[in-house]
Amino acid sequence: MVYVKWVFWGLFWTGVIAFLHYTLPQHDVVRITDTYEKRVNPGDNALFWSNADTGEDPTATERDVFFIQTFRANDKPMIYRNEDTGWGWPPYFKFDTSNLQAEASDMMSKKSAENAQWVVVRHYGWRNEFFSIYPNAVSIWPVAGPDVQIIPWVKIVILLLLAASAWAIRVRWRRFWNGRQEQGDTEWGVGRG
Amino acid sequence: MVALMRLLIFGLIALTVLYLAISWYSRSVRRRKMERDWEEAGRPGDRNTYIETGMAQYEQSLRKRLIWLVYIVPVVTVVVIIYLTNFM
């Protein structure tokens, strides 16, 4: 029985952490080498594409998606998709995909460049080669070099608020059941199995 | 526009549930406090009248009006996020 409990809580916390890791913003310091547009036809990985309803027909099965091709400071490639999230989940309310693509292609910098232009890409999501999943770039801004430190304020604030509200609900929940218990032990509980 | 409608309708439903839950909880906290106050004040007069007077004061109070923040804070947050994501 104790293993069932462990497995249950293990799965629960894995789910919560995976969900937060996918949804909350992350920052990469990269060098943009190219931007392009590719026809995609989401299948089993449809969950990891946005296809937001921002004026276009969301029922279309095939569409063109913007991509941003980059290299990280460790010379490993990272490819971002650049899609509207619109009014849907996750709540980034991103509508400026085409503008972001213009900014990205304005900051291209190849390996051979004399002064490489490093940028920070704020994104959410995961890169997975097996399922063709790409993180979605949310915003881009130029930085001085590849070793700038980004303090993830948004993540800190959201995690603190989440922890605070979970704790507040838990305390009240406990108090409520303890109150019931005490009541049960006195006059009303007499004779109750 | 379906996505915007969905957000507005489900958002309104969720926030209304939250609003009702918080106002119910806040009212019950206040009622318990009034019950305790009545005992600590040396049981002055009728218990129900004492509590009902306190509850009537609560209905007018700032604390009760602050629960409207349940609607205001998310809407302001969404507007701020839209601005920061798209126009900065």
C-alpha cells in the first residue's frame, strides 16, 4: 500500500514540475544565425504547437510557422518556433509573432562575424528532436556578451505566489478537518461509529 | 474570436466561483469572530442581535469590498502582460 502512495505522489509531483517547467518563461543567451518559415503538419505532437486563433482559421491542418535558428554559448544549436499564443494557454498573450521575426532577423550574427551579437531569447516549452517539438520564443533583446546573468523575476514571483496560495489553502483545509474531528469527539459524536 | 470568447466566458465563470467562495469564507470568519467577541465582552445582551449587528457592519466594510479585487487583479494582469509581450 505504501508503494501505491509513493507512486501516486511521485507521478503527481512529476506532473506538476513538468507542467511548470514547460509553461514558465526561460531565458537562453544565443546567437541568431537564421530565421525561416516552414510548412508544418502537426500530428501526435499537436499539443506542442500553438495554432492560436488570432484572426486566421484555426481548423486548418497545415500551416506555415516561423522558426528562429540559433547557437548557444556552448556552440550547441537551438531552434525556436515563433507562434502566436493568442488568448489561449499558456497565457503569454503573444500576438506579435511577425514583429518578433523581424527583430530576430535583424539581429543575425554568424560564427564568422567579427563582433558577434548575442541576444537573450525568452521562451517557454521544450526542444525534443524525436517528436519535433520546439520551444516558442516570446521576446528577444540584445545583450553585451554570452555570459550575462538573467534573474528570472517572473518565475520567482509566480512560484512564490503559487507556494503561498497552496500553503494558505492547505492550512485552512487542515484547520477545517481538525475542527470537524474535535466536534466529532464531543457531544455530536457520541455513539457514532 | 472563438478563443477570446472562450477566455472571457470561462474566466468569468472561474472568477465568479472564486469570488463566491472567498466571500462565503470571509463571512464565516467574521461570524466566528463576532461569536468570540460576544463571549469575551461578557455576553452583553442577546447573542443573535450582537452577531447580526456585527454582520451588518461587515456588509458595509472595506474588507468586503476588497473581495472585488478577485475580478480586478486578473484583468489588470492580463492587460499588463499584453502590453509587455507585444508593445515593449
